[in-house]
Amino acid sequence: MDLNLTAEELAFRDELRAWLVTNVPKDWNAWREKPLEESFPYLRAWQRKLQEGRWAAVSWPKEYGGRSATLMQQALFWEEMARVDAPPMANSLGLGLIGPTIIACGTEAQKKRYIPKILSAEEIWCQGFSEPNAGSDLAGLLTEARLDGDHYIVNGQKVWTSYGSLGDWCELVVRTDPNAAKHKGLTVLVVNMKSPGVEVRPLRQMTGESEFSELFFRDVRVPVENILGKVNDGWNVAMSTLMYERGSYGARLHLIFKRFITRLIELSWTIQRNARPAAEDPVIRQKLAQCSAEIEIMRFNQMRAFSRITATGVPGPEGSIQKIFWSELNQRLQQIAQEILGSYGQLLAGDSHAIDKGIWSYAYLRTRGNTIEAGTSEVQRNIIGHFVLGLPRSY
Amino acid sequence: MQFGLTESQEFLKNSARKFFAGECPSAEMRRLMETETAYDATLWSKLAEQGYTGIIYPEAYGGVGLGKVELMLLMEEAGRALLPGPFFSTAVLAGSVLDAVGTPEHKKKYLESICKGEVRATVAMLEAGASWNPRDIQLSAVNGSLTGEKLFVSDAAVAGFILVVARNGVFVVDSKARGLKITRMSGMDLTRKLYTVEFSNTPAEELGSNLNLPRAFHIATAALAAELVGGMQRTLDLTVEYAKTRKQFGKPIGIFQAVQHQCADMYLETESSRSAVYYAGWALEENSPDAAVAVSIAKMYCSDAARTVGNRGIQIHGGMGFTWENDLHLYYRRAKASETAFGDATFHRERIASLVIDSGGVSAKGA
């Protein structure tokens, strides 16, 4: 056990820090993003700049434009990005999830065709996984792809698609063998979102914004060379994508949470409660301390998980505790923020009395999604119960 | 950065687990808890042979000179076995106080005998107010003697000497000293006995000032949290095993999500406690600027988690969990005693608040 950074890790971090000092945009407001569509040209430009410095996809192998960064270096990358309030990258799903899947499962032709444009943000990617009747039970998905000569004909509906309205390409999980057992009949297709028969409808969520879309596929023709991996092996391809989803990206969360709690502590010195600063109220102090401590424990858990994955080579099911921990912690953090802000907590962006431009009311509502997206807390507990503790499958 | 155990740390942990499983299995633990003091001379000499009694102390005093992370691992395994008797009081608490506060001469005289397994010892801190804040201590030594009372002193009846925290320093009192009266307190934890210690004009040798006491208490607090982690792990293991084998409605109860999800939460709480404890051990070893916060985080989290894990474990065991013959309640009792020892979660949250809120920001060392 040695929590000091190694020479390689320090060198990586310092090189990135130096690069960020001269390159990170100063005009980005990390507190409250504009709707994604409005800021998208800006985010594309930022990603291009990162890639000029070879920083857009550090985890990717060098031959594909990455840095073959270790998991720890990837974690440092996200920490540094969060530390300087760097904007997100336009093609975050392409870089974080789909690119690695193409590199792992794709043909040489597919890699050549898609990888460079993922890196340059020239082509934006989205993910067509969830369906109205296949959420936690993803393998129950119904979108079908019927072979017709050298094309598949795709029909069905996807939901909760991030970047749906901006996407040029979609990593789409479809059912190619309706007679096989439900995990066995799935295939992953790469679908051009400009194809005839693809319709994208923004989905308005409880925060009022539309981060996600619904996708409709009506007789969409997809050439067979767009199969990613093997026919009817889509479950394994999709699962490898989801593994990446639970990878190093979480490393930035503790800095983001820390920024929230640091600001909250600052506010608690200015907001009065029982005729004294909230920061002097014993109950508030208890809650802030609990939350600060849990943010640290989240970091310790992550560091231990990274070391374990580095040692074993694969992200294991233990990653589920990370997902439960951060999502539920974020909800508690925002609940405490609401308690401290009192009546002001409810004020929305645009209200002249709102504190911090209404970020707190937004964050409070947004955190409800945390325990649902990327695998509900219930599914994560099933994963721990069955795959970690060896209890019988409950479903 | 490497937040995993090294090969030698893994070796230490595994051999400690084997040692405790062999020398102090459940039946032996139960036998000892029914005795007056829970101390066993044979077991003690074996602990000393392993080097456990001097694990973190300098070789110059007969110790093994290992680090605080290693101490956490040893205590975790001791906690898993619910090791009864004065091991924590002697080898962790009294030893750390001697190491932090005493002169080389004191260490030669007292610490060496601890390391060699020749003596048991303890620390007397709490008074009637039961406050873990050193500022609340009333007892003072006057002209080299003590008069007053300490409460909740662990393992005092088997201690060869008692280190007494007074207003004006730390003092050593020999167990045979005049005017010393030791009386059992009936505590919930049957494996670690508590006592009142009364002094009546009792001669006391000054060990040193209270200035360095926090360092020793940090080590003891983290070690106690590590012990809780071991207890949580044992409770989790017993519970998962039970959930796999106990059948109702024709199925193992672990198939029901109401049961399975509680097991998942026990796992999450146990692992998170372990992360916090290992980090605290490392921070103490490195004298990291956030060591005090890290210790409070570990003790706070483990104090609450050990109780919660125990609650869930007993609940999942159903009627069996409520019986005397099942070991769960013994871990649950220890968890309650350790929860309040060296400050409960509320105490440490306030300590974190004073370190974090009052400085206006979260004072953790960035990675």
C-alpha cells in the first residue's frame, strides 16, 4: 500500500497540468451549463484542441490516438479536468464507451472508418440500449433487425438516449434471433442516424431539460458490415461497453462533490439559522461533517477499486458499490444543501433571488436520476448479492 | 499509487487470520468471555511469540517495527475472531501512549515488557462525565500521587500497570500501588471487561505531558475501527452463509431481494469501512496532514456501520439471530462498546466539522 503517486503518474499529471494551464478555456461556466445544443460547437472545438495535445482519449492504445494510460493515469486525467473546471468533451460517449468497444470488438475496417472521427468530434455517437420495456431487464429488448440480403431492416424504439438529437451514429442493440434465449439473440449494430426511418424526439425530464431522447426506427436499412462483434453476440459486446461506463470516469466525482460541499460550507457561514450562521448550528455541522466524510470515503473506495482492477485486469462486480455509493451520497448532499438554503433552495435559474443562479434547485432534482441511470440501485444490489456474495439469483 | 496490500501485508493478514482461527475459535472465545477477566496466559504467550504484542514498536524495545497499516490488518483479524482479553488495551492503547509520551528510559522499562509479552497494561482516561475530550479531565496529580476515580477502564484487573491521563500529564500507576482499588463494571461487551479505578493518595510516576497524547489516541482509535471492520466482515460472512442455507417457502431466503439487498448493503458498509480504516492507517504512518481527519472519518463511519451491519445481520438470521447460542450478538455487543469508546460517530462528526467547516473548506490532501 502506497498512496503516493509513482514517478510515471506524477509525470503524466504534471504534463497534463502544464498543458491545461495554457489551453483550458477561461470562459466556461462549470456551475450551470447551457442546453447542450447551444454549447455544442464550443465543446467540439474543445475536444479538437484536446486531441491536438493527444488528451482526448488517454485510455486508448497509442496506435489509435490515445496514450495507453493506466487506470490510475485515467483517474488522474479526470481529476485534473475537474480541478480546472474543464468543459466536457462533445463526444463523451464515443470517447468513453463506444470507441473502446470498437477497438475491442470491431473489424480493422470499422476501426479505420470510425475511430479518427470519434477523436476529432467530427462524428458524434449515441447509444441505443434501453427501451420502454427493457430498462433494468436490458436483455428483454424488442427492437428487431431482420436480415434482408446484405442489409438488416431495423424496427423498434429506444429511450433514454443521451446525445440522441446530436448523434451522427448510434451503437444500437437489436434482436436478431427472436427464437434464441433472450441474452443469446442480440446483436450490436452501428447505425447512421441520418438513415431514412430514424426519428429522434427529445424527452423532457423532471428537471425541465432534455438530456435524453427517444429514438424510433421504422424499416431502417443497416448494411451487414455494420455489425459490431459477432451476430447474436451482442450481449457480450454491450456488457463490455457497460464495464467502461463504470470505469475511471467516476474519479472526477469526488472533486465535483467536493466543489459542491466547499461552496455549501461557504454558504453555511452566510446563511442564518436560529440567529446565527448555519455553520454554527450543531445539527447542520453534523450533517455537513457526515457528508464531507462520505465524499472522502467515496475517494478511498475508488482508489482501492482502481488498484484492484489494475492488479486483476478486469473491472469486477465490486464496482457496483461505487455506483450505489456516489449516487446515494449525491442525493444526501443535495438534501443537506436544501436544508441549509431553506426557502432559497427552491428558486430556479433566472429568478433574481436565486443563490448561485439556481444550481441548487436544479441539482436537487437532477440527483433523483442518479440512482436510476447507468443501472438502478436495485440492479446494483442484485449484482452485489449474486455476483459478489454468491446469493442465488433473485430474478 | 497503490491502494492494495503488498505481498508482505497480505501474508501478515492471512497468517493472523489463521492464527486467530486456530488459537481463538468461537468456542474458546466463548469460554474466555465467561471467565472473570477474559484473559488467558497461554493465549497471551502465543500472541507474544507471534510478535503481535510489539507489532508497531521499535525493535530497540523488543518490538517488530511494522507500520500502522499492518496494525490495522492485525486488528481487523483480531476483530474477526472477537479476540477477548487485554490485547487492545495493552498492545495498542498502552503501548501507543508509552511510545508517544514516554522517555527512552520509560520505554525501556514499560514498553519493552509489553512487546515481550511479559505484562498487561491499560490506559485510564474517562471520568464520571464520560467525555473523550481531554479538556474535560479533572483528575490531577499532586506531589507525585493521585486521588480520584477513573471509569470505563478496559482490562484494568489484569494490568500490571495503568497509564493514567490526568490534567497535568500522563502517569504510571503500578497495579500493586497503595490506595488503588479496581472494581468491575458490568458492560455489554463480555469479551472486554471494564472497571472503575479509584486512587486514594496513590503514588504515580510521571510519564510525560499530554501534548503527544493525541498521536497515541489517533492510533488507538483507528485500531479500534479496524477491529470493527473485522467484526463486520464476520457478521457479513455468517449472514450470507445463513441466507444461502436457511430455507423458507421452499427457497433459500437469500433469493428474496428484501434479504439480498440488505446483504448488499452490509457488503457496501463493510468495504467502505475497510477503505476508511486502511486510509487512516496509511495517513498515520505517513504523518499526513489529514491524518486527524482521516482517523475521525474512519471511527465515525465504522461506529455507525458496525451497528447497522449488526442490525441487518441479526434481522436476516430471524429467530436464530436472537438466540444466545448464535455469535452475532457477541459481535453486536462489542460493536456497541467500541462505538462509544474513543468517541462515537457524533463526537467524531463534530471533530470533523471543527477541522473542515471551521477552516472554511474540506481539508483533504488532494491525490
